[in-house]
Amino acid sequence: MTDDDRRLMIEIKAQARIAYESRPKVTNASIMAAALGKDFPHRSADEIHQKIKSVWRVRGMLCFGE
């Protein structure tokens, strides 16, 4: 895992913690992916979106937006 991979996952997990603490646990993953895409312009929005969905799923949270 590269430093960039770790940074992206740290940011996604931080957002997941915020979302988890402010239940109900539903997030618009498309909007979040677009926002994170500004900090990670070399990543595709789809890649970020998939990672968000994966982290949310592991934490038992829901996200929507395609």
C-alpha cells in the first residue's frame, strides 16, 4: 500500500467515523467521492466511491448515490 493509498483510506475512515457518530447512518457516497476527489485528483471518482462503499459496508452503515 502506498502512502497515497494510506492517506486516502485515513480520510475515508475519518468521514466514516463522523457519519457513524451522527446517526442515522446514511451518506451520499457520490457527493463525498466528489469532495475527496479534489484532494486526490489523480484518483477516479469511481475508485473513491467504491472505497467509500466498502468502508461503510464494513461498519454496517448505508450509503447511496451512484
